[in-house]
Amino acid sequence: MTWSVAPIEVDEPAHLRDARGFTPSLRRWAPPAALNDVVRRFWVPVWSLPPSASSVQRVLQHPVCQLVVGSEEAVLVGPDRGMGTRELRGSGWAVGVMLQPAVGTVLAGGPMTGLTDRQLDLAAVRGLDAAGGAAGLASRVRAVMAPGPADPERQAQACSLLATALAALLPVDEEGLLVNRLVAEVEADPGIRRVGDLCERFATTERTLQRLTARRIGLSPKWLVQRRRLHEVAERLRAGEGADLATVAAELGYADQSHLTRDFRAVTGTTPGAFAAEPR
């Protein structure tokens, strides 16, 4: 069975671009509805920079794994507690899959704590191999993309190849579905400002929640809430609304503006003011 994909437009607050405001050409593709428990979306950047130029792309990570096939590498990237960066040079492309939180343990072959802040070569991803999709997958994607990586039809074909391999991970187990719902709630509801709010929402204790997220996501519940808040801070600053930081801090549940600034700088390496001044 071939699993087709469809183009989508996504406002991605996690993608901060580089300090000059540059981002490569980027198309995103939605998985078929039947694959929603496994895949959030596909993303395909294509870039061509002058020989002497480079661009460091910055991403405030989501609490999920990313499967990435490029012209020179094929990897499973685990959740990053900091900010993901990648330096682009010359010409290149990648076909990426933002996976759902539920499938990380399957692909990693164990608790996600072993993959946090790390990446694995695709050949070492036991979960995909067991599903019958790892062998030759990268070469098949490259064969489709190489003649014209900017061609939307080729991008869709490459995403479809990955979707077909990942479909073997269905059905997702009950705990995995729970983790998907938990992360979706945190990311969608700004009313969840603290771990206690999340415990109340899911009628569980903080300790139980910590064990669950450590095993299935490799991160703490506190990280989930903090990262969603930082995504919103970045989105407001990027929109150029000129919002008062003290007001933003209060609305997002920070004790004060200094706590917001400290968290933002600790993760991004820059202050909210400096980030807001960067070109768009």
C-alpha cells in the first residue's frame, strides 16, 4: 500500500531562522489521516548558498523525534533539551519527519532517555528495521530527490516512501496514545502553566507523570510546559507586536519578566529584546 501526503501551511514558532532572518525554502506535508498517531508532518528544506556563505538555522525543539534523510546522512534525531542548530553551506536538501511522541520508544528500542540529546544512524534504528522499512530506505529517498530536490512532486514521492515505512508502526499502543494526547494538550492550551495543571487535567500524580514522560519522551513535564511557553514568547516577538515583556511574562505564568528573560536566554543564547530586533 502507498501512503500519499498533501501540502500544508504551518505557522512554526519553533523555527527561529538565523540571526540575519534567513531560512531555506521549506515545504511541509501532512500525513494521511490514518497515520496521524505516528507522524505529525513531513518537512523538506532545500538551500543553495554562495561558496563563502553559511547559515546557522535555530530551532526551539518539540518533544519528539525527527527522522531525517539528506544527501549525505540518514539519522533519527532524539529530543533536544536545548536549542537545535544546523549550519548550512553550499547546496543541499533534506526530507524530515516530525514524529509523534508515541513512537520514539519503538524506534529507539527502549526508553527515550537513551536518545535525548543524541541521534542514531538510520541503519541502527531497530524499530524501523523490525517494521521492514529501514533497509534501503535512505537510498530510495535519495534516488527520488536527487534529480530535482525543489520539485514538489519529487518531495511528495519521498515523503510517501517514508510514510509507507512508518505505517508499519501502527497500531500505536495505549500508553503511546496517552502520551500523544498529553503533549497535544500542553502545546494547544496556554492555560496549562505548571506541572500541577497537567496533573489535574490527566488525574495523575506528578511522580507518575514524570516516570511516563521520561520513558516515552525522554523529558520532564516541566520541560514540556516551559518549551511551549518559549514557543509562544518567540511567536509574539517575531510577530513584531511590540508587546510589553512584563505583560507577556504575567500572561504566560512567569513570576516576572526577569524569569522569562532568563529562560529565553538559557535556551536560545540571546535575550528576548535582541531576538525581537533580528531581521525577519
